[in-house]
Amino acid sequence: MLTVVALAGDTASAVEILELRSENEQLSRALESRAVIDQGCGMVMVLAPCSSERAWDLMVDISQHCNVKLRSVAVALVATTQDEPLPEQIQRELPGALRRLHVTERR
């Protein structure tokens, strides 16, 4: 009986370790994504003078209209600092997102 209890405890510990490792990996990916999203927001704030909240809104707007992840929009914006062109889909959507940003700021 003692062996079964010990094995159950070992199994529970193993499951907990696997869950913690998975959570750790997810948090690491989230931190990496957040860093590039913050960089993208900073670029928007410089290019279209606005607050960080409005820059976030603009990137979310582009993300939704292009049906791409927010992180992908940020990565594309940041890549322009390395002379990478914006993906065509984002290039097409950016002017409209900027117009919508400025219209909502005036309200």
C-alpha cells in the first residue's frame, strides 16, 4: 500500500512538473511577444504622434482587418528598421487605420 501511495505521489509530482514547464514556456513566449509588441507601439507613437494606448489600438485595428496576429503586425513594423518592406496586406491597411485613429482622437 505504501508503494502505491509513493507512486501516486511521484506521478502527481511529475504531472505538476510538466504543467509548470509548459506554463514557463508559455510565459517566456508571451514575454518575447510583448517586447516586440511594445517596440511596434513605440514606432507607431513616433510615426503617428499618439499615446501608447492609441498606438496599441492602431495595431489591433490592423491586426483585425488583416486577420493576422498582433505580434505579426509588430514584427513587420519593427522589421522596417532593418529595411524590410511592410507586407502588402499591412501596407494597404495602414492608411485606413491611421485615418480611423485620427478620427477617433478628434471625438
